Amino acid sequence: MKKAISNKNMVNAKFEIADFTGKWLASIGKPELRGAWIIYGESGCGKTHFALELLKYLCGFVGRTAYDTVEQGKCQSFQNAWIDTAMYEVGTRVVVLEKEQIKVLRERLRKRKSPDVIVIDSITALIGFTRTVFIELINEFPDKLFIFVAHEENNKPYPAIAQHVRKLSEVKIRVEGYKAFITTRFKGDNGEGGADFVIWEEGANKYWIDKL
């Protein structure tokens, strides 16, 4: 049994906060880079592009990152997204994991100098991913940030386990029409956080022109 945290220790606790700026501060705030975040939406709406943009930005705050392309694997469409977001600019701070399931991923993360931030794309392609497996993953690696990507059905993450992940995520990001709609538990000093994030301006303008 862990020792209980005293009132004084809770009040005086210090946390490592990422000092986001610009559009990332406006959308996400100033987050702790640990726990779980989720990105979800329909196919072809900009999820992968946004996940890559986010991971590229996070490379400026942590030592190592990884993108686990569980669903697509190494293919031309993923390569196109990788090049479009200029991921090559962050060099060795990011690696691609090809269809790496949770068991193998956990073995990797137990090693020294393993990634600090891991994008898992997508929950739909994970085998045997349950609530228990999710909690075990988060608890085993409390200082790492897992960003889950999920599909959507009736405006909710799909499949059912993705809805559970959403409930426990510190940052929830729904993508539609090349825009990311963000709910965050992290707020900046002046209340920043929660602003919509435009992933692709031209595509977003065309998509939303008849919906406003």
C-alpha cells in the first residue's frame, strides 16, 4: 500500500509543465506530458496529420518520441503524411514503430532511453486492448504520455474501449473537417486552452462554409 499524501505535501507539490506557446497554448494550455490524451474522428478528416503535427511540436519538450502506426504500418499514405508535416526536421528525436501491439510496446518502453511520448494509431487496430490493459499501461509508465488515435461513430470514439480512454484522458481532441475541437484540463496563466485548431486551412474553409 502506498503512503497517503499529506495535505501539506499536496499543496506544495511541484509538477513539470510544458510551456506551450502560440496556437498550441491557445488550444491545449500548459500541460503535463504524461498520462493519456485522445484524438478521434472520421476517416479522412485530418486525424493523422494533426497527430503528427502535435508529436512534432512535442519533440521540442522531451528527449524521444514514437509514432506507433498500428493501423497503416509502413505505407505510402503514411509516408505522405510524414513528409507533409516535415517530420524529418526533428531527426532522431522521433521513430516510427510498425504495427507494434501493446505487449511488444511495453517491452520496448521498459528499456533505458525509451520514448517519452508515444502516439498509438489507432485503438481500432489494437488486439485485446481492454480497460485493464489500458490502466496497466498508464500505471506502469506514469511519466510517459500516450496519445491514442481512434475512429468515430455517431460523434463518439469507436470502439467502446476508445470511449473509456476518452473519459480518462486529460486532453480530448475531436477532429472534423480538418479542424480539431479540443477539451483540455490544462489552462494557461490567462485561461488559454480550448481554442479550435485549424489543421488545413483551405480544406477546413471548404468543409465548413456550408455548415456555419
